[in-house]
Amino acid sequence: MTAVSVDAAESVSADSKGSEQVIWSQWRGESQQGIAPEGEYPVQWSESDSSKCKVPGSGASTPVVVGDRAFLTSGIDGKNHLLGIDIDSLEVAFQTPLGEDRGNKHRKGSGSNPSPVTDGKHVVAYFRSGDLACCDLDGKSIWHINLQERFGEDTLWWDLGSSPMIVDNLVVVAVMQTGPSYIVAFDVESGEMVWKDDRMLPAPEEAAQSYSTPLATEVNGKPVVAVLGADHLTLTDAKTGERLGTLGGFNPDQEKFFRSIASPVVTGNIIVCPYSRGATLTGVDMVKLVAAGDDADAAKDAILWKRDDVGSDVPTPAARDGVVYVMSDGKRDRGTVYALSAKTGETLWETSLARTRASYSSSPLIVDDRLYITDESGATSVVEHIGGDSEPVLLHTNEVDDDQQFTVASPIPFRGGLLLRTKSHLYRVTR
């Protein structure tokens, strides 16, 4: 698996080492843009024509898929667990304990919010307790460390939300909090630390805390880790851990409670950053940011545009072919979907979903010419004609019986359908 700088759907082919076929490798897919592979997917479903299994314990992680098996995490009987669920039978194939569960500080959260990540041979899981563990595809532990025991105790006010990612042979984790903050990379085979970038940046109180996920991309052909949080965007060399660029100014008034949840998204050389509790959206040229080096004033020239009338607090935008799709979850325009030009920030179109009391924590999934968006009650809206000349329309809103608050996981593809993790179940939806 390599860093991705072009817009691409998730790979479905086996690698040269004979790994199982990877359908969905990490929270937002291999490109981390939220794009499903080409294929035939359902657009309308209900409880009666979908299948489900109850997921033991408590968790909110989005599954990843290798072959016919989904992997997700859950806190069960006071322990962190990595679960493998066979998609065909919807039976739990294994549940591997990986440390003490320390979650449930927030009503939407748990100790198992971060999504696992896989390279087709290994599955890596990360938990609120600081446990970071690598298992094989049958759940056998390969290595297991605790970041908090090694680098300092967790000081987050709420449950952990940042998922690990894999770039080449490295597992990368970002820790942004009040206190020791850093980005760290481990060899996926051995668990040995390869590099660590101490990310101690000035941000007041809760604004120093971030629940966003690092992003793998390329700048000038070099693999880069992009991280948004603590009022700053940073670009770090994915191979060496060298800081390549830093951009501040996301919190000019030094608001104390600007914790960040939504992650950035990349299309081409542009990274789009949601911030300010959903009040702002900023487009940044990564080539210019790297060229600025340590010059803070020159770094500001990398900003292409900024919007203070469109944004997303929790859902991470999706992106494809220079268009960014934003699901608004703010009081001002909750339930409105925006398509923006990544180059200019201009609104290309907007449309509203059916009104509901539920908000949105899941991130949108691009499927061909449609957008799939799941709300906190587990209902998934399908918006059609998102990339053509036709006016986008709400095609269907698909409800399931497990409508207990809060569905936080995002819908993902597998061969022939979609997987949706609700509050208590894993649903398999096929055509």
C-alpha cells in the first residue's frame, strides 16, 4: 500500500506477495477520499431485504474489508477487542482481546472509535487506552504496544477518534492533545518505531485536542503525512518523519474550544481542511506549503481560499476529480450537502436531505454518480447525479430497525453490496 496523490477508487487486486484481496483498507478507503470501487451497488433497501448480525460490546469503528471478512473493534466485558466477521454468514469468526477498555466518556463515543487498517496481510487496531496492536487475518496477535505507556498519558477530554493509517510499510498514528502531542510511525511487520515527529504546536485549552485522522498523500512525488489539528496543518515526510510544512491561522481569535473532529481530504495537490467546529473550510496548495518550509509568512500564501459559510464539524468530506463533497451537520444548515470546487472553493451545487431529528457523524461515500450519507439513526440517504450536468436529487432514504442513537460509523463497500455498522449491528445490504 502506498501513499496516494491522484483520485482513485479502492484497489481490489491481490498484491505481488499473494495477500488477500483488499476491498476497503482503512476508514476512508485506500485513497482516503471516500470513493467506492466501480460496481453495482444497492440504492434502495429496508430491514426486510437486508441481513444483519449483532456486534458484541460497544464500539463505533468503521469496518475494513479483506476478501470476504470484515474487521472492526469493540469494547467487550471491559476489554478492547478486534473482531473478524465473515460477510457471507455474518458470524463472528474471532474476537481478540487487546488491552483494557477505557472509553465511554461521550454519549457518541467508546474506547473503540478508531477504525482498523489493513494491508491485506495485517490488521492494525488502535484504542482509547493507547493500545496499538497488529494481528493477522485470523486474529492472531503479531505485536502489541501501548502508546500512553511509552510516550505519556492520554489527556483528551473525550473518547479517541483518530484512526491509524498505513503508508508503504509503516503504521502511522497521530496523537494531538493537551500535553505530549506527536505523529509516530511503526514498522507494520515488527512493531519497531521508525520515526516520531513531536507535534507540540501552540493552541489554547481544548483547541489543542484533535480527533482527526492523518492523511497519506504525495507532494512533488514524495510520500507525505498530512495532519490537521491543534489549530495547524502539518505535512511530514512519510519515510523519515521530517517536518516539511506547517500552516497555522485556523484559529485567529484563539477560541479555547475549537477541538477538531473532521479530517482533511485531498484531491490533486489541494488539501481541504474543515475547522472551527464546522464554521470554516479552507483550501490549501500543498506544493506551496512545502516550498515555504519554515517561513510562516510564506506558508500563508499556500491558502487558495477560505469559506466561513460552509463547513462540517464531524463528517469528513469526500473528494473526487477536483470536487469536494461536504455534509453539513451544523445548526445553520444541517442536512445540506455541498459540492465545491477544490481549486476555488466555489459552490457547484447544493441539495438538502429529508428533514430529520438525527444529526450526522458518518462521512459520505462516493459510489459512481451517487453519494451515500448515513445519519445518526442509521438511515442512509442516496443522492444521485452528483458529478454530471443533471441536477442532483435525493433518490432514496433507506431506514433500518436499529435506529438507536448513535450510528457513527460510515457505510463502506464490499463485493456486491454495502456494509453499515449501526449502534448495535452490522448490516449487509445487497442488490
